[in-house]
Amino acid sequence: SVATICTLIWAQLGDLALILKSLHVALPLLLFSLLCMPVAFLFGVITAIAHVKWLLVTISIISGGFFLFAIFILGPHVMLQRSHLPPSSGIFLKTFMLTIDISELFVILIKACFGCVACSE
């Protein structure tokens, strides 16, 4: 997180090439810090509630789901910025682009939650 902040502050100098290079450095670091923060919190919670097994299992399952969701949502944004993608990443990106349409997902959720009759026409 500190490296990401320092890199983004460094990008404020105004040079366009420096801004692009710093964003290429900062984006993977930001992804790494965003993924490590909930893992660190999870391990702290595990340490505190290790004696309550059902709560430990529940929190671990929820955290695992969140971690996979975060990788699936944030991963392609970082992968598209990298110029040296391995061939296996194409399958991940294709699956992501075909299955996730965020705006369509929000429309479906809003219709389901509020039962909007006018929206369904």
C-alpha cells in the first residue's frame, strides 16, 4: 500500500511518460494490497475465534468467496495493463468478458429487489 501511494504521488510530477509508467507499477501493487488486506484481517479473526469452530468455518468460507470475487473482478483490470500476458490469461479474460456485464447485473438486481413493473417493459 505504501509503495502504491508513493508511486502515485511520484506520478503527479506532470510528465506523461512518467504517469503511464507509474500507473503500470501502481496498479499491480494496488491489486496486491487490496487482496492482502482482507487476508490479514482474516488471519487476525482466526486467531481471535479459533476456539469457536462453526464461526471459524463460516468466516473462512465468506472470506474465501470474497477473495475469489475480488480476483475475478479486479484481476482483468490489472491483466489488461500488462504487456507480457501468458497465453493462459486469454481464457480468463474471455470468460470474464463473456460472463460479467456489471450494468446488466445491477439492472437485474434492482428489478428483483424492488419489483419495478415499469422497468420490466
